[in-house]
Amino acid sequence: MNLMRIATAATLTLALTVSGCSSGDESRSATGGSADGIAGQPTYVLTLTRSNPTQSNFADTITEDLQAAGLKVVTEYSEYGAGADQMQKFNQALSTKPAAIVLWPTDTTSLIPAYARARQQSPDTKIVVGIYQPATDDDGLYDAFWGYDEEKIGASSARAIVDGLTAQGKPVQGAILQIEGSPGGATTILRKKGFEETLAEIAPDLKIVSSMTANWDGTEATTVAAQMFSRHAADSIVGVFAHSDVMLDGAMLAGDRAGAVAGRDYVAVGADCDPVGYRNIEAGKQYATALWDPFALGRTGAEVTVDLLTGGEVQKSTTLDASTITKDNLATCDEAIGKYE
């Protein structure tokens, strides 16, 4: 299924900690600084491989918006976890002393030495990091960060499990299954942390009896969840949280095969506002997801970069609002990333 990018800015309900909305004057940056002076300046976008719509939509959006501002953009890709490859691409980009290097890094640590080297070798190059915030206390190594609060997404997912049980008139007690993303990944670590800590705080009678990785893959999630449903069949499973809607869809298939139907026998909660999650919420199988918009991430990354290059006022960290999405406000997904076809 394809995502349709919504072109009308008036429909965008996404709230940012730093607004940065563009004005009608295309020659000016989001904060009002002139973009005329940056025309033709070289800028590199180093991001993750185009292996799924989320990553390709992000890459296309940020590249197009930077080009629209007049920058000469080179976009390069690395696989998940391929820190050495991205480091090599970073070093090659840095050797040209570009105006900016904009990154969706492979992880939170691999490029920290490269950021330090950039400060020495090309101090005028703007280092703009998105999605995975560098795991360092020295925020002087980069000029700006933007992205979602992944720990907050995990926390809101725990609250959604409780809300879903309450909406069904069921007691807030029983067994919970968790399907994780890739081991060691920043998104996985933070969503897991937020979910587990919040669930323990607000619903001590809900117990996570199994938590296994499915590497963001729906088919793998079906296999993993089949084992979990079988192993814990006698534990009164009342909720399943998957770190993505795609994995949740796979887990729900495993539940169906085991005779446990999402939306009837347990509360299903995912994340990312993916089209498959949208469909499952419409059908009443999935209770909630969390907004994670690659188009908004691309636009915001471009705005932050242009503002830095034009001397605009830029906060060190810009956080996008990851709203909790249920059937009651499902239209938020339409407005932010486009309704599925």
C-alpha cells in the first residue's frame, strides 16, 4: 500500500516543540532568514537504506526540501547497524568541507568520533543529527538534533494498554507480551524502557511475561509471537505491545492462529501510524498506535538545516509530538502521513 503525501499545509496538525513553519516567501527560511545566500552550497544527507517506505519517504522529503532551498544535495545510504560504512561516507563528505552534513545515523554511538573530527577539520560545516540522538553529554559535537521522544512513545503505549482494557470493561490485570525492534537499536531501547517503566508504575497487576525481538519484520513477528502465545497460553494474555504496527500485525496473525483475537481477547497496541496499523484500528482489532511521521521528520530536518545555514534561531533539540492515535482520532494519521490506499 502506498502513502499519499498531503500537500495542503493547513491539514497538518503535527505540533513541534519548535514550530518553524515556512512562510509564503520561498526565498526565506522557516525562521525568516534569507535562503538566497546558501544557493549552490554543497550539503550531504547520510541516512538509512531505502528498505521500507518510512526510510525512503524520509530521504525523499528531506532531499527535495533542501534542494528547494537552493542547496546542492548528495544523499547516500547505509544499512541498519553499518556504522563503519556510514563513518566512511561521513569522512568522504567531510573532506569536501560542505556547508552541512545531515544525518539519520545507523546508531547513537558510531559517529561520535567523526563529529569530533569534523569540529577540528571543518568547523564551519553544520552537523545536523536526526532521529537517533548522539549518546554523548558533549552536545557541542553537533549543531542541532531533531526527532521524536521514543521513550515517551513507549510510555504512551503502556497507557494505551490500560485505556484499552478499561474501554472493554476488563480488569487491569493479566499477562502482557512485548515484541521488540532490533536489539541494541536506540528506538528499541527507548520504547522498551518507556513502556516497561510506565506499565510498572500505572498498572502493577499487568505483568510482562515475555519480551522478544522481531527486528521490525512482520513475518518474524508472526513466528516469535506464535511461540509466545503457545508458551503463555495459560497465563491470561490481556495485552500485546509491538514496537511497530508492522510487527503487531504479524503478532496478531499468530494470535488468530492460536485462537486469541485482537480487540476481543486482548488489547493490541503498536507504533508508527503505519498504514497496516491504520487499517487494523479501523477494523477494531488494534486499539492504538503512535504517530511517527517520516514526512514531518524530513521537512523538519530540512528546516533546521536551512535555518542554521542562514543564521536563523535554532534550538539545540527539536522534538516532534508523537500523539497517541486511536479510532477516535484516526484522522490525525490522514493529515500527517496520508491515508493508506
